[in-house]
Amino acid sequence: MTRIKRLAVLTSGGDAPGMNACIRAIVLTASACNIEVIGFKHGFNGLLEQEYQTLHAMHVDNIIQRGGTILKSARCPALQQANGPAEAADALKQLDIDALIVIGGDGSFRGAMAISNFYDGQLIGVPGTIDNDVDGTDRTIGFATAIDTALDAIDKIRDTADAFERIFLVELMGRHSGYISLAAGIAGGAEQIICPEFGQLNPDNLRPIIKPIQHAQLLKGKSSYLIVVAENSYPGGATSLAEALTKAIGIECRACILGHIQRGGSPVGADRILATKLGAFAVEQLMHGATLVMAGEVNGEACLYPLAKTGDKAKAIDPFLVRWQQQIGSY
Amino acid sequence: MTRIKRLAVLTSGGDAPGMNACIRAIVLTASACNIEVIGFKHGFNGLLEQEYQTLHAMHVDNIIQRGGTILKSARCPALQQANGPAEAADALKQLDIDALIVIGGDGSFRGAMAISNFYDGQLIGVPGTIDNDVDGTDRTIGFATAIDTALDAIDKIRDTADAFERIFLVELMGRHSGYISLAAGIAGGAEQIICPEFGQLNPDNLRPIIKPIQHAQLLKGKSSYLIVVAENSYPGGATSLAEALTKAIGIECRACILGHIQRGGSPVGADRILATKLGAFAVEQLMHGATLVMAGEVNGEACLYPLAKTGDKAKAIDPFLVRWQQQIGSY
Amino acid sequence: MTRIKRLAVLTSGGDAPGMNACIRAIVLTASACNIEVIGFKHGFNGLLEQEYQTLHAMHVDNIIQRGGTILKSARCPALQQANGPAEAADALKQLDIDALIVIGGDGSFRGAMAISNFYDGQLIGVPGTIDNDVDGTDRTIGFATAIDTALDAIDKIRDTADAFERIFLVELMGRHSGYISLAAGIAGGAEQIICPEFGQLNPDNLRPIIKPIQHAQLLKGKSSYLIVVAENSYPGGATSLAEALTKAIGIECRACILGHIQRGGSPVGADRILATKLGAFAVEQLMHGATLVMAGEVNGEACLYPLAKTGDKAKAIDPFLVRWQQQIGSY
Amino acid sequence: MTRIKRLAVLTSGGDAPGMNACIRAIVLTASACNIEVIGFKHGFNGLLEQEYQTLHAMHVDNIIQRGGTILKSARCPALQQANGPAEAADALKQLDIDALIVIGGDGSFRGAMAISNFYDGQLIGVPGTIDNDVDGTDRTIGFATAIDTALDAIDKIRDTADAFERIFLVELMGRHSGYISLAAGIAGGAEQIICPEFGQLNPDNLRPIIKPIQHAQLLKGKSSYLIVVAENSYPGGATSLAEALTKAIGIECRACILGHIQRGGSPVGADRILATKLGAFAVEQLMHGATLVMAGEVNGEACLYPLAKTGDKAKAIDPFLVRWQQQIGSY
């Protein structure tokens, strides 16, 4: 057992529902092991500027269900400056921090690794991002909630699409991956799903999108038609695609960009449980000496993964569902 | 008592949550009085094309909680043709319709009035639109649900705005009125609300918007700042306004356009109750001979209002809340 | 204008969604008028024990959407002791409180009136209770949310009742009034609603309940049958009634007691707006000298009502809907 | 490839959110392979009585988001009669059914196996139950939604428990397993979780429950205390336990029995996706000749499992979380 006396935690990058549940689990687990916890504010900025608060059990009471993060989050350009990582390491030393837990995505983990060059303490990551684009874990904290938030919007749009017998395009987040779009699209019964993993769309050839629309209208007189579009999969996004489609098929296509509502909201059960598990696991593994790893979950079990490899993006989206959607979904 | 044997109902214009609850109440009330009910599909289009279905109690079972409308809705350019209204009247006569109930907004009611020039039967309107922009009723069916849908999104955006200490602009529907924006803005604790009733925004002078932002940041170090923007209150909408503000104050302002999710979803209790009340009242008043009126609710009581005056837009948004928001809300 | 320098607020009795929104409005309005606000904890207990906190704008930031009450609530037996009111008045004087705002139901208002016998400052009530059983206001803070919470449960039970073609009894709160039951029952499409206002049920004669059930089953082969039962309308509650019905008609009837989930949850828009309006209005009226009154809303307008008459229970539940439900609902 | 021309599907036992999504996937997948699908009504009853409907793509349009089951569900005592299985097999032959898909729990699967003794066609099960108590699959359809429904109630009760600083007991479903209770309890931040897997409670010795309550009150002055109680883990349920605790510790403990609301509601994304995947997989595997197996999901991959072993209950609840909750949760 490594003797850790003082532990720090921060949330970095885009906020994700469940970050608070993770902070809570870290604090409760550490407290039970007589480890002091401090929380840096605004991601790595709070570390650089030594803006922090001590976190006791009472500070994490009744936060498991809250969206956002009580520690605030932020991007941190200062850390990317030449002397940023060294300064961050200095701050950790000055504050007698034995270990730092970073809750965020692979970009935030790169920041942690940069610091490790100048820091003797332990560093561990916990994957918190709605995008699920982190290697070494089946799911990231916030992903499940983002799906249900998107789904809620899709269900509502379906109501009005159905009432009006219209074509709607719904653009979902995901940075450069289609996890949210595939999951929410399948769950929402979307007639088509357009995401980066399905190959780049050619704006000059919309036939692959148009054909199934016309097929559905011909064959089934289908009342509504929903296309889920992952962000960054068409130049100009869903709005441009809707305009192009309207022009091409002569039926009005409307776009709806969900945007930042996908980041907020009370986390669903799956995210709270994952966040609790990974937060608790991270503290335990720090006590076992772990460093430069991420606490993830694979096949239902908590496990460690090299922080350096979390950005590899080798993780595939469910091939069974991809195949099914392409064969049947747009039928 | 007027002897009505056959009654028709249609939903027209933008769909609104609660339209199904209204159809259900009409059918149940009529059935109890031995009146046959048919429903035209796709608004006035179904009337012109005689596309309809008979509606019995079993057809409206378990629809009170559904968004959209089982009768579908649509705009109907054909009715605005020179001979449209006469043809619609002919269809009503051919189908032996003694009375027609139109669920929709003031545009749909104008359609009904045009038909009345050629039709001897009774015509009654029920206000169904999320925008609440119909005179002669305190509330329209769908308004309460639209507020809560917008609010749900605002709460989620607040989570992420709060985590990031950012400025967000949320654009809400409402056509040319600010009912939804004022209600959702007040309920969401928005720091500013921009809507047509508060006077036209001058794109060349953003100071009235910028000043309170800077004041809040200076005085309170406020973590998040939310501005609710009614559609049609700034050229180019919230996206353009966000860009202009970002440029003017040097802090990134993000826009989120809620769009069509505001039309869908299971109606909240208030809308289901209003829809039930007005649907039942409309049938009863038809039996008492009412025609060319709208069934609305004023001060908690169902009442009739001339269909011809429903578009007058004399209805004011709550002056107490307007004043409070302007004095305090942006404090 | 009365010069108020220091204002106190407390929440008392059963908590209701929207109480936090009301506290927020009070603090923001008072702050804008340079009035200091303190909040007593745990209802009148905090007053008697001088347990309180100063409330600034930052303390009410981001609470408009939270259920419960940041000031905590409680019943206060100590206030009902012989010298309780005098001691409470003494505490108010010692703390230099010019005016006290009590957010609660008519029981809490009686407590405030008892104190007034010994206190020279101003006292004002704001109606906060899910039960809506306060005279002098059309709606109380929390009522709208309780309806939607009950409705959400009813919709879910309908799903399973429908799948199983079963009879379900759902017991809702409301103390001795049927406001919640009537509203949620109508909105949930309940086949029957049993509430105090419809007359006392005679346990020895269940025929008025059984007849419509048998009628529905005979006539329509209806798949599900939902009965909303207000608490205190049958000895032993919905569980006993379900057993009696099961025995009497030979079809299994199941009871579901919603209980305390009806008190919690994020307030819906209507409650947040009402709470904001009444909280702001209460402060303004105190500044105009008002005392021993309740700030309520009638016909959409904020207004004052003698605190002494708020428990009169002269307020009727919507007669139109009562009649309709009795004629049609159980059809 | 086995040539299947006609496929039947039925839902049996307690209904679960996602059953409709599963029916939809079965129909869409079969239609794409030119397999005709019929659906029996009311579980095995519809099979015995040959009450069924043909299911085309249009029948499953817009049902993915609906709770309950469009095919209705029921227990079927007739199937358990001596000649029940043989009669069911006869019905399948008469209707030229090549394969039957049963969506339900292990009890329903036993019914299917009984039929297999008299039937040459194929039989496949899909696990649909909120209780997650089926071996051979990590998750059952409906489990994820039940957790979030329970969680929503727990969050609401927390609001009022917190406002009142009270002790609440929330009883959740699960038959004889604690999956829902552990998951919802962890996710809800419950201070204690009582479920069958944690050992039988001895009504004569409540000390193991009482001690942590007193510890929490002493140590932290904790405002609210929530105990999640799985059904069937204390004689008389949560109501009796609450009474016993109130008596033992002198603080009022209140019980809330969630009951049947846990079965209903629109399925969350995870359940819709699982249901879609398993429904599609079941049809594909039938075409590959599979029979007397259940289509489940293990470690994210669809897989088959002997129907005869689904009731073994060897599946453990997450040992990491069990341990954590016992060490930390009640801290």
C-alpha cells in the first residue's frame, strides 16, 4: 500500500453528467481511508493558480444527482505553454499533493501526462465525457445521459414530424465519433443515421441518403422520416444538409441542432453508478500504487489502462447494430 | 338545443401537445350525447379531399398522454385558393356534417370563417398552439407544455453554463410574441429575456444588452449568464446575436436554438386539463347553438369568443412579471 | 412606503416544489430595495431557537429549479405551547426583524397570526403547499408540480394496467381536499375519481364504484381501468378499497400509494413563475405597509387576502370538470 | 439457413419497458427476410385461444418509445394444466408457425420448454423483465428503465427528506433479487441498501440497520437518511420495517412503496437498444437453426444461452459496488 495523505481532484474539458457523482465517490472513499481531498477549480487553471477547496463528506452531500460539476471545468491554454506542465507540477509539490485525479477526456489526460514529466506523485485519469471517445473503457461518464437527453429530443421531434408527415434532421454531438448518434438513432428509431464511422458523406452525391427516403415514401407512405446526423459529418452541418436535401427531393426537410443541452441534466442511473465505481476504484488503485493510468470499465469490471493510450480511438461502435441499422433501419 | 347528428373535427397549423386530449374529450362528450364524430386528416386538406375516419370512444383510448395529433396536421394552401372555402363547404354538406370543430391557431380560424360564407352548419374553434398568441383565451392548448420543454432545456444549459462560467443564448419559439420566452425565461432564472414585447432590438446598439452582462460580471463574479431570446427578435436570430456579443464584449457567447422539440412531447397536466375542458365545452356549446366562436378559458372559466376577433392580439403578457424581470431579473 | 430594513423568511409545514423559487424572488427583490434578508431554518423552530442565516443574492443563485427548501421545513410543536408565540415575537424583536414572511399552508399562517398578538412588525404569508387547500388564492406553490408528478406515475401505471388489462387504484395526496386527485385524474384519463368533494364513500355500499366498472367491461371490453383515490376518502385507504373491490367483483384490483414522491422534484414552470411572482409581490406589499395578509393570485393577478381567512376552505374545485368527469369520464 | 416462413411472437409475465422495441425489431428484421410475423395476444393465453394479429412494419411504426406491450401480457394458468403444453403445440401447428419467440422472464421460458415436448418447430426466448433475474444475460430488457424510474422517485423523496431532515425507507421491486435495489440505491446515494443478497434481515435484531443510522446522525448531523429496501427482504415490507425502526430509535421513519410505477414508462435508450439488438439477433439465430435457447447479451455481445438454464440465478450482483456500499455508503 502506498501511503497517500493528500489527494487532489479536478474536472477538465467539456462537462459531463456524472462528474459530481464521481467527485462524491472519490471524497467518500478517501475520507474512509483517512485521505485528505482538495478540489481544484476550473480544471488545470485552478491547479496553476492554486485555486482550490478542501472537500469533506458534507461538501459532496446531495450532489450525486446534479449535472455540471461543483469544481467547475474549463479548457486550460496555460498548461499548453512551454513551462505550463512544470508550473503545474510545482503547484502540486507546494500543496503536498501525493496524487492527482483528473476527470475528463483524452485531451485532459494528455495534460496530466505532460505534468508527470516534472512530478513525482501519482496521476490517474477517470474518463468523463459525453462523447465516449476514450480508449480503454467501454463507456465514459456522461455518455448514457447524453443518449437519453438526445433521445428525449428525438421522441419530441418524432411527435411533430409524425403529426406533419415531415422529414427532420437532428444533429447530435460527438466530436469526431458517432457513438451518441448511433445509440440515440437506434433507440429513437431513426430511419437514417449519418456518422463519421459510416464513411465520409460526399456533398456532391447525396444519392445514398436520398434513395432510402424515396424508397420509404413510395413503399410505405411513411408519415415521418428522421435522420440523425453526427456533428462534423457534413460540411455546414445538418442545416446545410437539410437545405441540400430539400432542394434535391422537393420535400421540406428541417434541421434541429441539439447543441449544449446534451451536456447538462441530472445524470441517469447508469452514469451515476459508473461514476461512483470509477471514482472509488481510482482512489483504491492509487493506494495500491497505480499511476499514469486511467480507471475504466471493460465488460462490467473496473480496470486500469495506460493513460498514454487512451487517445488511440481503436474502440469500435457496436458492429451488430451498425450492420442492422444499415440493412433494416432505413428499410 | 340544436340537434346535431354528425360532428367533424380537425387539427390545423402547427401541432401542439394536448391536441389529442382535446380530440378525446370531443369524442367522449359527443358519444355520450349520441352524436357521431368524424375526424378529417391533415387539417383542412382532409376536408377538401374527404379523407377522414369515424371516431368512436375506442379510437381515443389511451391518447390523452400522446404528443402530436392522431388526425395529423398541415397547412392548407388549397383552402386559400379562390374556390377553396366553397369546396370545403361542399364537402361538409356532402358528408352531412352539422358542425365542424377546428383545433388550431388564429390562422386556422380564418380558414374556418372563410368556409362559413358557404356553409349553413355550425363552426367552432378550439385554441391549440404552443405560442399562446390567440385572443379571447388566457391560455392556448400546448402553451404550458412548451414552457416546461423549454425550461427543461434551459435547466440543462444552465448546468453546463454554470460548470464553464459561460454566457449562453437560448432561442425559443413564439412566432411574433414573447409568451413562451417570458414564461420560460422567468422560470429558468434567465439573467436577460429578449422578446418582441420589450421593444425592437437595434443591432447597431447592443449596449442595453451588454451593460447588464458587464454589471453582473463586475458585481457578482457570476458564474453563468443566460439570455433567453424569442425568435424573430433579432435579425439572424440568436446565432447572429451571439456572434455580435462575443465580438463586442470579448467573452465567448454561445447560442442554442431549441427549435421543433418545443412542439412535441407528452402534454403536461395543465394542457391535458385545458384540452379536455375546452373540447367538452365546445361540443356542449354547439348543442346550444353556438357558431363562429372559439371555446376559450378566461379566469378559470370556459367561455365563448367571436372567431373573427381571435387574431386581434390585444392580450398582454403579465405586466407584473415584465416589470419585475426588467428591474430585478437582470440584476 | 414603510421603511423595512430587515426582513425574515421561513418555510413551514410540508415542503412544496417552488419554495426555493419563492425564497429566491424574495431575496432578489429585497436586495434590489436595499433590504437585508435573513432566513430562519426548520420553520418556526429556527425562529424560536434563533437559528438563521443571512441571505444574499449569491445564496439563491441556481436554486430556482431545486425541489425541497434550502431553509429546511418542519412542524413546530413548540410554537403551539402557551408561551410559544410570545417567545417567537421576542426573537423577532431581538433580531430587529421589521417583517416576517411565512411560506406554507393555512396551519403555518395560524402560527404567524398567533405571533402577531405579541409582535409590532409586519407579517405576511405566501401559500406554499402541494394540496392547494388555501383560500384566497387560485393556486398554491407546489400544486402544479404535484399534479405532474402524480400524472407521471399514473401514465406509467396505465402502461402496465393496459398491458395486463387490469384494474388499478392510485392513491394521491391532498389531505382533506381532492384538488390533486381531480386534476391528475382528469389529466390521466382516469375512469373514476374518488375524492372527498364527491361525497363520503360508504364502505358498506360499493355499488356506485362497482357499477361503472362492470358497465365499462361489458360495453367496451376496456383493457385497463384506473381509479384515482384521494387520501382520506376511504377507511384504510386505497389498499383496503382494492381488497374490498377485488372481493366484490372477482377481478384483481391493485393499489398503488404514491406517497411522498408527490412533494419532491424540480418545480414545473407554472410553480416557479407563481413562486417568483408571489415572493416579489409579498416584498413589495410589505413595503406598502401590508400585514396579516397572504399574497395570493386570483384570476392571474397578484392580490392580498386576510391571513385569518385562508383556512376557510370555501374554494371549490372546478365545477365544470367535476360534472364532466361524473357524466363522461366513467363512461 | 433454416427456411422460416411464419414466425410468432408473444410477451409473457410482468410487462417491461422495451418489450415494444423488441417486437418492432423482430418484425422489421423478419420483414426484411420475407418472414411473416404474427403476434399472440395476452401471452400464452393468445396462443391457446388462437387470438393473434399479423404484424407488418406499419404495425410497429412509432412504438419503440412506448411502455407496456402492444401484444398485452398475462400470466397463463391454462398452460400449466396437464394438457396445456400439448394444446399450445397443436395451436402452433394449426397456424403453421415455424418458430415462436417468447419475450419474458424465466417463468415464461419454462412454459416455452414445456411446449417444446410436443412441438417440432423452433423456440427462442428473449429476456424481458425489469427484475434482471435471468441467467445467461448481463441485462434484461426493462431493467435499465426500472432503475431510472426508481431513481427519479428516490431523488424526489430525497428532496423532501432533506427539507424535513427525516428518515425514509423506499421499497423497490425485484422479486427475490436485489438488482434494482442495489443499482437504484447506489445511484440515489442511499445511506443504506437492504436486499436479499446482503443476507436475511432478522426482525428481532435491527441493530445492523440502526447502528449506521445513529452513527450518521451523531457524526455528521446528516439532514436526510434514505434506506432502499428490496421487496421480500423484511416480513411485512418497508412499512413494517419503518414502524419497527421508529419504535426502536425514536425518530419518525416513513415508508414509500414504489410498486407498479416501476413497470411502466417510456423505455430509456439502453433498454431500447438492448431490445432492438436481442430482437434482431433472435430472428437471425432462428434462421441459423437455433432453438431452445435465449438470446441474451454478455460483455456487450449478443449470444445464445440454453433456455433450460436461464432460471439458475447464478448471476451475481456487482461485487465491487456491494463491497463499496457496505464500507462507504452507510458511512
